[in-house]
Amino acid sequence: ADAQYTFRARDLLIERSPVQQPPINLEDLKFGTVFTDHMFHVEHVVGQGWGRPAVKPFGLLQVHPAAQVLHYGLCCFEGMKAYAGVDGRTRLFRPELNMARLRRSARRLQLADFDPQELLACLKQLLMVDRSWLPEREGYSIYVRPFIFSSASALGVAKPARSTISILLSPVGPYFPTGLKPISLFVDELNRRAWPGGVGDCKVGGNYAPTIQPQVEAAQRYGTSQVLYTFRESHEHPDHGEFEECGAMNMFFYMEQRDGRRVLATPALTGTILPGVTRDSVLQLASGWGECEVQERPITIAEVRQASEEGRLLEIFGSGTACIVQPVGSLIRANGEVYRTRFSPDDDPAGSLSSRLQRALLDIQYGRVEHPWGVALD
Ligand code: COI
């Protein structure tokens, strides 16, 4: 029964690529478009259990045209990063959280279950095989993309009879082409990213596909690079809408209250928000610093508008594995209103809360400080 439940890292087959791609130019690296020489692969068939896990040369996948993933979006994924430490060691950041979330997402889609520690052990070996791809430069890393999909050929909407797990490695720099300059977001009060009882708290492909049209339209109309979703507004009370997240980032609002107290607030995990690893890390870091009150709660449009009008909206930023901490300079609404932050990292690059959080995370990720969140592989 044990053999059926999970594959084991000790069985990992390593098949080295006969060819090695030429070195990459970091200057014109577009996020997620370049891949290393190897990938991870393992398959599960209901009734037969797991096959042998393997690191193989990077290459195309063969899937049946009726594979459920191609029709019903039966896929989920994770985003992680591996960093070249200042001490020469390779580090992951809180990887066990990504593995646990992947397992939860897979369960939501009824894909095969596995032991997250075994997958993590395979992932580490894959990284070691392609270690030479790891950019040794601040701001750069290998983006690690584990994913699971239904490779079962069946047009019925039913539990997948076959699941495939793969891991890709992609050397990356900053997620946004503008780097760490503050971006502006379009506040989308029409389209929904998630809803109560839905899967907004799972990292399933179906949460991402429908966000592209709003993103493209907002880019055309407002020149924004991301959309910030809202929820719970009504016709009579549009400003009662609550900010949710962006899809690629969780959101943080750093505000001064009328009594002068400072709060860092992010939407609570009520089921429509992805429980981000960076989100959790930001919350813990900021709580530990003790310079402001840290809150997980609803944040209404009305509250942010008022704070902005009164000069109390200090900073807004997004958090995520890909973007780490991304400052946001303004929110643009369809009704023409624009809410600007008082503080921009441009004013005081070292002093803003977002850049200090960014710095603290990078210090752990690049091993400049010893911290349990930075997990060294070698
Ligand atoms: C991440 O931050 O890793 C994400 O998953 C965001 C995006 C690339 C989908």
C-alpha cells in the first residue's frame, strides 16, 4: 500500500542531457521563457500506482489529445525560487509550504496524492543537476515550477485516472519589466477572480486563465500591468467593495490612521485569497519588527480612498514568489478616481516599508543572514 501512496526520491533515475545549451544573457531574460537542460517527471495511474520518478533531458511532453488537462483545466502548480547564496550555497525559501499547498491543490482536483517530502527531495536533486544554470547575481534566481495535471485520456468529467507531475526550472530576473519601480494597478470592480465556495485559495490553472482578458483590457485602457480584484460591493454602495488580490500577488496596504497609528493590512484568508508564502513571510517579519500594527482583515475601497485623500495612504505593495515585494504607486478605478500613495520607494529607497521588507526577504534568500526560512541544499 505504501508503494501506491507515493513515489520515493531514492528511486530517482537521473538521465543526463547529451547536449548543453549555451550560456544565457541575463540582460534580455524575459520571465519564464528560458529553461534549463533537465526536467522532472513522474506519472501515477489509478490501480497501478506511481511509476519511477526521473530527472530527464528537457523536452516536449506527449499527451493524448483527450487528456483532461486540455479540456477541463485539470492542472495545478507552484512557484518557488532557488537562489545562489553569497556563501556559494544554493537555497530555497520555505519550500515545504509550497509542497503542502501543491498537495492541497492536487486534492481539490482529485489528482494523485504523494508525499510532499519525497517531491521536495526530487526537486532538490533536479536543482543540483542544473546548478550551473543558477545566476550568481542579486535579483536573479531559478524560478522553480512544479505542476501536476491530468494526463488521463477521457472526455468524461470524472476523477483523473492518470496524473503527471513535472518540474521545470527557469532562470529569471525581475517579474515586471519595469523592475522595482512602483507600478499602477487597475481596480477591477466587474470581473471576479474568486468567490466563496470556489477555489481562489488553491493554485489551480483555472484561477489564472480568466484573468488574462481583464489584464489585457486594463493595459489597453489604463496602461496598467496588473488588475486588482475586488468583491462584496453593491450597486448602491460601490465603495463598500473590498480589495482582494491580483492573481500574481497578494496585496498589502500601509496606512496611517487618523490617530497617527500605523497599520499594515492585508485581506484575510477567507477562501478567496491565495495563501501566499511571501504573504505569510511579510506578515511575520512586519509583526516581529513591531513598528506598526499588522492586520488581516477586510480592506474597503472607501477606507483606502479616504486614506489617500487625507495623505494617510503611505504605501501599497504586492507580494509573491515571482515578484517578491512589488511597490504599487497608484490604483486606478473605472470611475476615473486614482488613489495615490504618499510614499514612493523612489523618495527614499532604503526607508520605505516595502523596500525594507524586500531587503529582509532577499537577505534570507541569498543567505546574507542565517534564517530557518532559507533552506540550503548543498
Ligand atoms: C508566483 O509568484 O510564483 C506566481 O505563481 C505568480 C505568477 C507567475 C503566476
